[in-house]
Amino acid sequence: MSDLGVAIFGAGRAGHLHALATAASAEARLVAVFDADQSRADAFAEQHGCLAFTSPEAILHRDDVDLVMIALPNFLHASASIQAVQAGKHVFLEKPMADTLQECDQIIDAVERAGVQLLVAHSQRYFATTVRAREILQGGEIGRPVLATDTWYKPFGLENRMPWFRDRATGGGMWLMNGAHMIDRTCWVLDTSVASVQAWIGSPFHGLSADDANLAYLTLRNGLRAVIAHTGYKDRGVEKCEVEVACTAGMLRFDSYSNQLAIDCNAAYAPIELQAVDPFAEELKNLVDAIRGRDALRVSPAWGRHILEVLLAAEESSRTGREVEVVGDV
């Protein structure tokens, strides 16, 4: 069985991580990178040992490219993924899936017509801690989940952000970037989707046209409730990233990035040791296995659409001050 030829669209931070994951794969090899900036594309190609292109069409016409990994700015997700799918390529698509639900539907339609696989890269559910937290919560070890809080405080890092990220019109802001992760991981460990949302989203730290702080109250379809709190603070703050779940017979807390998981014991949290994994390698493996017919996608295009609908509903709630129903379900 021949290796899958991989092309990466986008030579930024995420593109480099996906190149490393491809290098670690036993069934994939990096063939090419596309970036509109020639110098970025060339530097990426030299570092990772592949061909550099400034035109996506030049890559999509290649017979040695089977899979396109899209790590472009958010506003380019739909056009790039549809173009790749129509060329008969499997697609690894960074979250959020697209800018609009209409674009999501267009992507899904293109995938169904082409008969290819498309994974929306909600990487949180590939971390070892998230996987184990879900097992504990669904296994009933600490009773039934009652509610969850997902808190993520971090510096915005304005000086390192690309211009597109500073503008909501081009898909920028903390809500679309990290809110997508937070909604996904909280819903996944609780084994549910979102029924409605009430939210506040703004930019009190930097005064940008893209947000740097948000708070959302989620009503989940299984009757549970969750709160999402996220900031990209400016000069001072304490970094924190964790999901805490209160259950009828105990509590659980996990931080996927630091590979920390704990369950309450004698009124304090007792850590559970876990072997860390590379989530980027794990999600690529999941996609490769799906392409080979050995496994199902852990994140479907329909779920990627659902997460975007929640994100957009939260923005509408913030604008109107009312609770907004999430119509679609998976």
C-alpha cells in the first residue's frame, strides 16, 4: 500500500505542526506546500523537504498529491477545501470549518459528490487527557455529569498576530479560533451537542474589530449546562486552560495542553498519570485510517458545521442580548 501524498496549504504555525505530524506518519509523506508568500513557501519547503508553490492549482493537478491539509486564514477555508475536493483530493481542514453555514453546506455537498474524506480538525478530542476524561464521564465512575465550566485565559499576543486575525471580517478573533476548541471539547466529553446559547463577545482589552474576550452559557441537548469563559488579555494576566465537570458523585478537571487530568479525592484533586500523545499526529492518523477504510472520522463535516452554528449563534446573542437557538443537530 503506497503512502498518501500530502500537500499543506499555509506555511504558518499550524502548517509547520502538520508537516511534523506528516513526517511522523508511517503512511503519509509531504510532497508540497502552498503559500501566497513566496519567501514563506520557500523557507517551509527547505525546512520540511518538499516542493514550494504559490499557486494551489499547480498542486491540485499533481497525481502524487492525495491529501490536502488546509491551514490557511479562516476566510479561505471554504474556497480552498471545495477546490481541493473537486480535484478529487481528501481534505484535512482546520477549524472553524468556514465563515458561514452556507459555505459549510457547500463543502459538505462537494465532499458527498466527490466521495472523498474530509476531517474538520478539532484537535482537542485527540489529546490523551480529553479522551480519558470522556471515558471517565461516560463510564459513570463519578456519577452523572451535572454541569461543566471551560475556562481559558491567555495573552492575545497582538504583536505576533497576522492582520487577518485582528479583523472579524476575515475570520479573526479569539472566539472563532479558541471558542471552537472549547465548545467542541466540552460537548465531546459530555457526549452531546448544543441546543441554545446566550453570550457576550467583545474586545475590552485591545479595542479591535475582532474579539479578545467572550463568555457563553450553553444549554446542551442532553439537558446539561456549560459555561465557556475565554480571554486574550493584553499586558498582565495568569494563563489558565481547563475544563471542570461537576458530577453527582464527584468532580473532574483536565487541561489537554499540559496533559493534566485529576479527579477529586478527600476534598482535593488527585492527579491521574497519562502518557501524552501528539494530537496532530493522532488526527492525521484518524483521517488516514478513514481513507484506508479502517476507521470512521472522529470529527465529521456535520459536526464541524454544528460548531460553526454555535459560534455564530453566540455572536448573534451578543449583538441582540437574547438567547439564540441552535437549529441544526448531529
